Amino acid sequence: MKRRVVFLDRKSLIADMRAPSFAHDWIDHDQTVPAEVVARIQGADIVIVNKVKLSAETLAQAPSVKMIAVSATGTDNVDLAYCRAHGIVVSNIRGYAVHTVPEHAFMMMLALRRNLLGWREDVRAGLWEKADQFCLFTRPINDLYGSTLGIVGHGSLGNGMKKLAEAFGMQVLIAERKGAAETREGHTPFDSVLAEADVISLHTPLTAETRHMIGAREFRLMKPGAILINAARGNLVDEAALVAALKSGRIAGAGFDVLSVEPPREGNPLLDLDLPNFILTPHVAWGSREAMQTLADQLVDNIDAFVAGKPSNVVS
């Protein structure tokens, strides 16, 4: 029996895809808008998605679907409750970004601590040419060595960040879950991490509990010299509160690779934030060529495992 496999947003993955080991018909769609989803998954046994939303209403109209292979780690675009109730296996990708995301987050952290964008701006403005000595001292520079990194979310990505930070001589604090009644061994209370860290880096999934986990209250707890890095999910942070914190000098800087809505077709306050202490990249921290190939290989592994009756990387 041939299995019908439909990839709804193939353009999101720049990698070579090997063929699954079973008999199949494979259909690629570069992109899929919401109005096209139901028609495209009709008759499909396996649906591959990166960011296309698969709601309960949508899946109810495609009873043939038995597996959803998410070509990413985050699964907030899939109605997991519906899938559990209807026996649809959901598998995601794990561990593929253990180098690329920490490297990207670390790049933003290093650039902000040393004021890289500000120096570039000053040189372009001709300030160095007008200086009365060989160097220009218009902005503060801070070393990573000896500073404190607070990591929120200590999975494979948070651990990768920890290793890089320790190699630079940073002290690392692992945050306990926000609002937790007890603090696990090796962790520090959430609010204490915010108060003590020079840099805070977010590496946690987006859930009902983590949505807007960083808002006005949390910014008030941070040091005035603190930097916030978010290469996880946009909605972990209240974007309006971030804008206010940066414009008021409540924190020293921020580096974001994510927004609350992507792509930001109707704008976003962070797009208008033209400040030398703010870096915004277009959700590319995960996208090194090496990481995407690892992702593609694991994606097919997950599909092969499902068809063989031994599902892997199943999201509970």
C-alpha cells in the first residue's frame, strides 16, 4: 500500500530530502495559506508542517491523516489535544539546533555587550575621523568574561548556550520555572535570575504558562545594564513592555530572532525600534545549512519509524 505524504511548507527547509523507505506518493507545496490547508491534506496519510497551523477544525475535515511530522521542535501550531483524542501521531525534531541556535544567541549577546552596532553607527557618522586621539570612546564596552548569564529553559539549546558561556568565563544561572513553589537542585529562582543576570537568554517553548513570561514586572526586576536575548518564541515576551524598557533605559539592550506574529505582515512595534542597542533577525537562528540537513534527515527518520510501527520523537 502506498502512503500519501504531503509537505505543506517545503520552502521553509533548505536541505536535501532523501526518500522514505516505504512505497509512497510525496507531494511538496512550497507554501500553504490557511484557505488551502484542508484541500491539500485530503487523502493524506502523513502531513509535514513547519509553521502551517493544523487546528482541530481543519483536521476534522481530513480523517485520513494518521501522522503529523513537524519539521521543527515547536508544536504550538498543531492542536495536540485533538491529535491525542483521535489517534494522530505527532512527531517533532529534536537536538538538530544544538549548535546553530546557541551560536546565534551568543552572537547577539556578544555584539550587544560590546556595543557593536553603536560603534558601526558612529564610524559611519564620521565620529572617528573627528576624534582627537587614536580611538573613540563614545559608548560603553562590557566583557562577557566574569559576567552572569541567566538561562530560561535548560533543554538542549539552553545547555548549548551554557557551554559557550562557560567557555567565555561567564557565571551561569539556570532559572527555575516562573512561579514554581520549589527550586530544583542546580536551579535558581526565576525572579532571582532576572535580578542577578547581566544577560538573560530565553530557550523555552511557548505554552499557556510561558506566554508573556517577560513583561513590565520582569523588566523592573532586571539590572539597568541587563540584556535580553530571545531566539525561542516571540510571545514569550510582551513586546510593548520591551519597547518601553529599551526606550526608557530600564534595560541596556535586547537581541531578538522572533516576533509574536511571523511574518509581520501588519507591522510590529519591534520593526520600528531603530536603536543601536536592539538587534532583530528574521527567525533564522535555527537555519544554518548544517542544522537544516540534520533536521531533514531526522524528519524522514521519524516518518520511517511511524510507518514501521515504532513512532519516534512523539509529542505527548
